Amino acid sequence: MKEMRAAPSLSYYQTLFDQCGRMMLAIQRLPVPVIARVQGVATAAGCQLVAMCDLAVAASTARFAVSGVNLGLFCSTPSVALSRNLGRKAAFEMLVTGEFIDARQALAQGLINRVVETADLDTEVGRLVESILAKPRAAVSMGKNLFYRQLEKGIEAAYTDAVQTMACNMMEPSALEGVQAFIDKRAPDWH
């Protein structure tokens, strides 16, 4: 906040928030899932970062807020991520009240995927990572790309895109092996 206040100019703020937006989009564009590991407080851009990550695991003591409104600043850039992850009313309430929610509320509202005790945080994140790593990278990458792409489309266009993606995915060696392994009632052999 001190840095933001030290150089108050429209061009400075536009550059700063543009960098933030580009970073948030970069997370979504990565071909691998990005997991937020939350221990402590995630406010404003920190809460936005949690919302932009593909998955999030939080300690039961974690807290979340977009409290810029308490300072006279509506958290506009965090509103993009929040409104795409939480229900509209829950996101808007966070944005206009600036109030904190705890990890259980964040889980119930869809901001995070899992809540564990602080001592179990690394283990739970590790389990999630291992589960993803056990899947073919091509399928995960194609799936992540489609997941976000189709959200921005109408339902008919989304299905058209999903049909094409699934057909292309079926041509991947890992998918062909996975389907054959299912038919053969054996574990797939992915190299």
C-alpha cells in the first residue's frame, strides 16, 4: 500500500493493475494445474490469487477477504476471479462488505477445494498433486485449456468445442492406452 501511495498517477496504477491482470491470466493459461496452498490470511490480490488458481487447499485457520472497500477502493480486479468462482451473491457480499470469511465458509462458497488442519496442509497438497500426476499430462493439459475456454462461450459453442477437444484427446496415445486398459480390465501403462 505504501508503494501504491508513493507514486499516485493514473499511468502508474494502470501499469500496476495491468501487470496483476496479466499474471492472473498466466496462471489460467499454464498447461498444468496450479494449486494454492493457503496458510494464514489471503486478502485483496492474495484472495484473487487463490481464486485464480485451479485448485486450492487451505488450513482450517486460513481467512479470506477483499477488503479494499474498507479503504475506499473497490477490489475490481479481484472481483473478476471471485465472480467466476463463487456464487454472485457470495462474491458481491465479500466485495462490498470487506468482511473476512473463514476456511469453512470459503469451502462452502467454492473459493477453495479442501480444508485441513495446519499440520496436514503439505500432506493434503501432496495427495492432490500425486493424484493429478498419476494422470496423462496431455489429458490434463487439454482438459484445463478446454475447461476455461468453454466457460466463456454459450452452451452450444461450448459443446462444439468440447466435442472437438474430446475427439482430439481420443487420438492421444495415452487415451488410446487408457481406453484399451479399461477394456482389458488392467491398469494403463503410461510412460
